[in-house]
Amino acid sequence: MSPKPELYYTPGSPPCSSVMLCAAALGLELELKAVNLKDGDHLTPEFLKMNPTHTIPVLNDDGVVVTDSHVICSYLADKYAVDDLLYPKDKIQRMQVDSRLFFDCGHLFPRVRIMVEPVIYFGEATISEEKIRYMQRAYDGLEKALANGDYLCGEHLTIADLCCVASVASAEKFAPIDGDKYPKVKAWLQRLSELPYYKKYNQEQADILYNLVQSKFEENKKE
């Protein structure tokens, strides 16, 4: 019997949450290995051998090392899914899922980082209104993507939803979603929050990030 895939992750990280959501959707149990970025766990020779770009998450599946949350989710879906609903094998359908994944890595998650990283690492004591509005503008892309179904690629949940909702769950704590302006996004977020594994692997993780940022606000104001 093969060992459980190992996920090197940091609690509260949206990309790590997306992988845990994907594994839960697949019914796949991961062996979680926490990486403390503050202590430099990601800069050790052992970690750099796995991932020279020293980012998290990293998956080690019985010697197969996969980096980047979006690639990890596609790998897991390809290898462990019993059907292809999460990540379709049809080239056109898969291309649409990929485009939503790239929307997350190009627009959603970077805007989350712009809000929170200066607070966590560089001593900022507030998140500017400009950064909040910049995050909120990204919701428009999701709203339009949801025009033709309950999910980002139509009527079925895919890994695109899981990756994007990991970013949005954290984003909306700092940049609230206007339900009048983005009703489909609000409904989509509510729909995903009802998944049986959502609370543990996404909401609780988003809460960890939110609480960290709040504590850093107070710490940074004193300096």
C-alpha cells in the first residue's frame, strides 16, 4: 500500500487551503506537514531540494514532488478522481477550468497578498482603501464567470471553484463582497460553504489568516 501523499503547508494560507479542499473533495487523506515560514523552514536544504522556489504548498506523493497549488490540484484530480467532473478530460472544458485557475493565480490571490503581506511581514498597521477596492474589482470577473451556471465553469464543481474560493474566503474578510453588485458571487460563496468539508479546510483556515492579520495590526501600531 502506498503511503499517504504528504502536503507541506502553512495554516491560514489560501493556496494550501485549496489543496486541502481538493483532497477532501476526492476523499483523499493527506499527511499534513506544517511549514513555519517565520522560522525559515522553507529555506532549509531539504525543502529547497524539493522546491527550489521555496514556496508552499508542496506535495510529495510517494516521491513525485508537485509544487504550486493549482498544479497540485490538477495532479490530484487527474490521479485520484473516480470521474472527471472536478477536472474534465475534454480539452475545451479543461481549458475553461484552467483559465479560471489562472484568474486565481493572476488576479485573486495576488490581490489578497497585496493586502495582507505588508501587515504580516513589513510592519504596516492598516490596509489602504485603494488595496481594498483593487481586491473588490476582481470580484467582477467571478460575477461574469458565474453567468451561465452555479459554478465557475457551469453546473459542476471543479478545482477552479476550490482554488478561487480559497482566495475569496480570505479576501472577503478584508474586502467585503457587495451583494447588490455581485449577487452571483455571494450565492456561489454560500453554495460552496455548504460543502461538508468546507468549514474545516477553508473557513477555519481563513479565520487563522484573519486573526493573524488582526494581531499584527495591533502589534504594528505599537511600534
